[in-house]
Amino acid sequence: MSRLELYERRTYDVAVGEMSQVLNLYASEGWPALEAGNHSRHLVGYFVSDTGPLHQLIHMWRFDSDAQRREFWANLFADEKFIKFAVRLRPLLIRQEIQLLQSAPWGPRP
């Protein structure tokens, strides 16, 4: 049986009319900060909702353990470039939801 992995889904509800600004900010500051700090190595992907609840930016992360996940977020939030981006992003968001998921012991994984 293969090892289970921990996935973290972060869903941000974006203020109506602000998605283009959020996407531009991620493209110009957020993603470059993640890449520069080597923080993107745990990223599965970013997604924008197209049906169901709209105005959502969703990202998925993959970790080997909760300890690795906690260390990752501590390191990311200590990164000055990322925090500079986050301070600009926060006013565009209405709410954030975090869901932790464990991989099933069968089937494909991202």
C-alpha cells in the first residue's frame, strides 16, 4: 500500500468585481514571490471557479505530513516578498476557507 499524502485546499472568496485585480496581483507579485522563495514546490495548482460559487480563487497544496505543512506556512509567512504581496491581496478578499484532505489508499494522485 502506498503512503498517504496530505492535501490542503485553500479557497478565497474574492470581492465581486475584483477577480481581475487579484489575478493580476498574483501574476505580478504572488507567483514571483512563491517561485523566488522556492515555496511553489508543494503547489498542486491554482484554480478559478467557473460554476457553483463564483468569484473564488482556489489553490491546492500537497504535503507528506501535517508537520511539513505547518513548517511550510511558517516559512512562507516569514518571507518578506510574499508578505508584501499578501498585505496588498487581503483587502480584495471576503473570506478564506482551508480544508485538509488525506489521499485515499487507492487511485491516482495529482
